Amino acid sequence: MDRLPFQSIVYPTDFSLSNGAAFAHAVRLAIAARSALHILHIDEAGAETEQNRFPAVRELLTQWQMLEPGAPPEAVEFQLGVNVVKTALASNDVAQAVGAYAERHSCDLLVMMTHESNWMRRILNGSLAEATARLAHAPALFLRTARRASSMRTPARSDSLAC
């Protein structure tokens, strides 16, 4: 398979369970592209973020049977070619902070969830996801929050990825 046209993916997260699908897509795309995966949390309150709050890449890869249980953190890069970077920043402007981070780290794909909203609210207030993508100056893959949580047990097949 030819290399995919991106080498650095940023996945902004608010640590909510509804972001699971975007996380799974970001991980799967990073594996397919053998790229860096930046998992980014912006805390508007400026509180210290504990590393154990970030999504567990190795746990997901173990569920997908791509890593052995108990594999060390460096196994993700050595075995799958994915350099995982987990970063927490403080900012009152989430979209601006994600955009600046993506530019500073040359991220060339943004993967994030969007939340359902009615068209009037979107026109009046704008969309945080759209503003973030505009400020990141990179293509974006938006996934809509499902009404029911979907399983992350099986990775998407690379031939079914729509990029």
C-alpha cells in the first residue's frame, strides 16, 4: 500500500466517552500512514492534566490484537511505526489552541468528533469543530457523535477508509 498523504495527525480530546470513535479512527489512520499521533487536551480552566486521563492507545491496540498485552509504550512506534505524543495545554480558546498546536507541530490531518446541534444554533454560535479545523490549516475528518456508543473492538479496514 502506498503511504497516505499525511505524516502527523492531531486528535483533540475532551476525555469524554463519546469521543471513542474519533480516537479509534485517529489511531487506525496513524497506523495506516505510519505517522505521528498527537493526542491533545486543552483545559480551559488551566488545571493540571493527569496522563492516565488520556485515551489508552496500547489498550486499544491490544483489543485489536495488534500488540501483545503488557507491551511497553515504545512498542507502538517500534512495531507499528506510530509515534504517540500526549499533550495537555491550558487555554481559554480551544479552537485557537488546537490550531496553533497543529501548526507548530506540522500536523497535516485533524480527527475530531462533532456534536449534533440544530442548524439555527450552529448559525448563531458557530461550530467549535469548524473553527478548530479552519485555524489548524489542515484537512479534517469529522465524526458525528452517535446516539449510541459504538464498539471500538475491531479496527476499520484500510481499504474502507474514506480520506
